[in-house]
Amino acid sequence: MRKRLIGAVVLIVSLFVVAQAVPYGRDHTNPPVRREVRWARRALASSPQARVVDCHSNLTDWTWYTNVAPVSWLVYGVVEGGREHVDFSEWDRPQ
């Protein structure tokens, strides 16, 4: 039983290390802002709901864990999908 547990741990750690070599999700360059949304009130722009802008704009704050696979893959996919649907940094194009 102990050998199997050690083998499983070694396998999981090995897969984690190999996953770091996959380049997907590491492109953390934000495209330039073309035209931002004009918020009705300044308080709205700084409210907790404005954190939505982190995934739906070109002003994404890439934290340290977005460089660690497989979290980087998930976060990158979410940000790219969010920008496709509504992008608050490109308010001059049809959304």
C-alpha cells in the first residue's frame, strides 16, 4: 500500500512539473485600450462589481498564480472568453 501511495505522489508531482513546460496560458500581454467605458459615477468604476473588468477588458491584472499550470490554462481561457463576449476596453466596436 505504501509503495502505491509513493508511486502516486511521484506521478502527480511529475505531471505537475511536466505541465509547467506547456506554453498555453502564459501570454500575459494586454492589448492596448482602444476606448474605455465612461462610467456614470466614479464610485461605480471602483466598486467590487468593477472587478468584472479584470476579465472583460485589456487591463487584466495577471497575479502570480496565473503563471502556474494548470491554473494558468483555466484563467487564460476565462479571460479570452470574457474579452470575446464583452470587452470594456474596446467599447468602440460592436459587443
